[in-house]
Amino acid sequence: MRGVVVAPQPRAAEAGARVLEQGGNAFDAAIATAFVQMVVDPFMCGIGGFGTAHLCHVQRGEHRVESYAPDFSRPQLVRILAPGRFDGGSDPRGDGGGVVSARG
């Protein structure tokens, strides 16, 4: 096997390593790792999460880093993810400002 798989939960890393051992590529391993991580530690992984990926295309000699995170400061996203939760009394401004996240 050529590659490294890391994850907070050992079972998730093992699942990704198994995919590589069976001939899968890095993307296949990442999906398997993320899925198992979501199952064994759902409070630390899943929808609404954030992360960073280093994507590399060897044949083209190209690479890039993608960072993704939900922007909970946007009122429309808050209303989609938590409908009714921040309406009225719990959000005095009525614009979703009751929830704040900062990108790191």
C-alpha cells in the first residue's frame, strides 16, 4: 500500500487504509474514512462540519488546497439548517445573528 490515512478515530483510519490496500485511490479512501468517522463519532463529523483538503493531480503537476466551512453568520444558512429555531424571542434582531461562527 502506498499512502497514509489519518483520522481522529482509529476505526475510520483503518477503513481508509483497507480501501487503499484493496486498490482504491486516495479519493475512495477519503470517502470511506469520512463515512466511518461520521458513524463512530457523529458529533465531530458530518453535515455542517468544516475541513481542508490538499488536492493533487500528478499527471498535470497541479495541486491546490480547498478549505470549506459553513458560514453561520449568513442568516439564510441559519434559516435553512435550523428552521424556526432562531425566529422571534431567541434571535432578537431576527437576522440569524444569534448564531455566530468564525472561520479559523
